[in-house]
Amino acid sequence: MVNKVATTPEMSVRPVSPDQITLTTDDEAVLRVRVRAAKTSYRDRQRARIVLAAAEGASNTAIAATVGMDLKTIRKWRRRFAVAGMTGLADRARSGRPPRFTAGQAAEVKALACELPAETADPATGHTLPLSRWSISELTEQVVARGIAEQISASTVRRWLEADAIKPWQHRSWIFPRDPDFAFKAVRVLDLYERHWDGVDLGEDEFVISADEKSQLQALARRHPGTAPQPGQTRRIEFEYRRGGTVAYMAAYDVHQAKVFGQIAPKTGIEPFTDLVEHVMSQEPYASAKRVFWIVDNGSSHHGWRSVLRMEEAWPNATLVHLPVHASWLNQIEIYFSILQRKAIATGDFANLDHLAKRVLAFQDRYNQTATPFDWRYSRDDLNRYLARLNNDGTIRRAA
């Protein structure tokens, strides 16, 4: 049996309020939960107590004395419930303080933030600003100087920019695609990742290899041994080091079998790359495969049409497929290289080149034991959206 709200002798008097309250079983149950629940806000608990007392026949005066609120407030919530039921106990929308700034002013500030300061004239001097990027304070000063607003705080400007994720104080470097055949070359690679070539599905005896070299791997010997992590202290790595020389890591990644083949070489070049190809193509299943597609970038080890001829002459069942210029981000071997760098090389302490080479090849063996194909999701549609974003002058063709 649910306990009822305690009443005083005065509350037993028949109500004189014109707002008579009759509760349904469900409404009463909800209101009593609000009164008892520890997480109910104070205002919701008080409003529930008002309605429950009114439903039991208490007068407004008696309810005000019991819940400790003024008579005007009791009348307001009693009337709202009588008119709208449970929904009447919610706060109504408030108009709030009239906005100090218009939507047009906010738009002007965002437009200014998207301009380069060095190409923007200072209204006070008429000269361009000697700035490479905006800060919030400098942007705020210019908003006032240009008369966009008579007075405005930096926090308001920051809030407007955050609404559209505009951060003019940040930047990232990139290379604009200048290959006239960018779309055509990129699509061929994306199709191979989905096991297509010239509109035909690849067979079980056809393979896709992503290859490249990780050059200038440095054997850095720390001048003092590092310390292991311990409670209250992170791992420490000595900042100064001795250079022990560099080596190159030539690697090929079977995109669909998730297997890495790699070799260490003194430096990059045609000969080390040729050795890598021979290492892969001379073993099964590639030696007897119908076709093996090798995806490479435009590095000197495998650059131009001569590299295509060398591949075909040495291995008739191999096809060299070049990425667009400056598009190594489409080469899946780069994903493996980033994993290798992060897990096996970064913060390392290598006594010499042999130590470094053994670490790289040991990690390769460990990776191959449990590797699965990368969850590659970049498609033709993604490529077309990228090209459409860049194609302001019509120089880049859309992918078919």
C-alpha cells in the first residue's frame, strides 16, 4: 500500500479552490515516486507534493503551510495541473534575454576567421596584417576594428567558431594532387583492393601485393639506459643518443592474405627492390599464380614505364601498378609501416644496425602470426567526393 502525503488538521477541510484535482491511478503513482525518489529534483518533488495534497482535498493555504511555499506558487502549480495534467508540471519555455548580436554578425565573424590574416587589410593602417594565422584575441580585435560589433568578448567569438568547428589557429600540411591521371590511377588501385581489374573479378589464383620501402631507418643508441614505468612515474627515455647509421626496409604486403614479406638492405634502389620481388615471386602461391598485381608509388626504385618493363620481363605473371603521384596514402603497406614504427621502432634503443634489423624482422614474423586484412573502406565514392572538393578549376577529372 502506497503511503499518502501527511496532512494537517487544517488540510482536512474541504478545498475552496476552483481548481479541483482528480488523479488517475497512473498519475498518482508517478507523483508519489517523485516525492520519494532520492534523485528527484527539489522543484519536481515540491510540485508533486502540491498536487497530491490538492487531490486529497487540502486548501491552498494549508498546502502552502505544509510544503513551505507562498500561496501564489501553490495556486500556479495547482492550476497548471488542473488544466494540462502531468505536462503542466514542466517548466515552460522562456524567451530569455534578447540576443545582443545578430545572426549576420556571427556569420561575418566566421567569414573573417576563414580569411588568411596576411591577405587581409587592417582597417586602422590599410596594410595587410603581419600574421600567418588568427588567434582568438587577434580575431576579436579585428571584429571590433572593422565595426562588425561595437564590443564583443573573446569567449563569444570562440563559441561562434566552435559551433562550426572553425579553428583558424590550427593547420595541417598536405600536397595538392597534380597528377593529370590521378582519378584513373587511383581507381585502378581501389578496384584491386575490392578484387576487380578492368571490370572483371579476380580469381582465386590472382593476388594483390602492396609494396614500398621504409628508408633511412636509424639505429639510435641512447646515451643512458631508459627506466621502466613504476607507480607514479611513466617510462623515461633518454633524450640524447648516438647515431649508428641507417638501413632500408623493403617490404611487400599481400592485401587479401594479410602477409608481410620484407628484407633489410643497406639502401633503397632498383636492385634491392628487384631482390624483394624475386623473394616473393619465387615462392608459392605467387610463382604459379595467374597474375600478381604489385601496387607501388613513384619512388626511384620502381619509377616509370621502365620499371613496368623490368617487372614483365622478369616475371611474366606480374603486373606493376603505379599509384598517382603523391598518393602513398592509398598504399596499404604504409599502414603496416606505421604499425611497425609505432610498436617496434619508436623510443627504441639500438646498439647498432644489426640490432635494428633483427628487431624489424622479428616484428614482421610476430605480425604475420596473427595478422588479418586491413578493414579498408575508402571507395570510388569517397574518391569522387575528395576530387569534387578539390576540383575548383576543372583540372582534375572525376573517377568513372
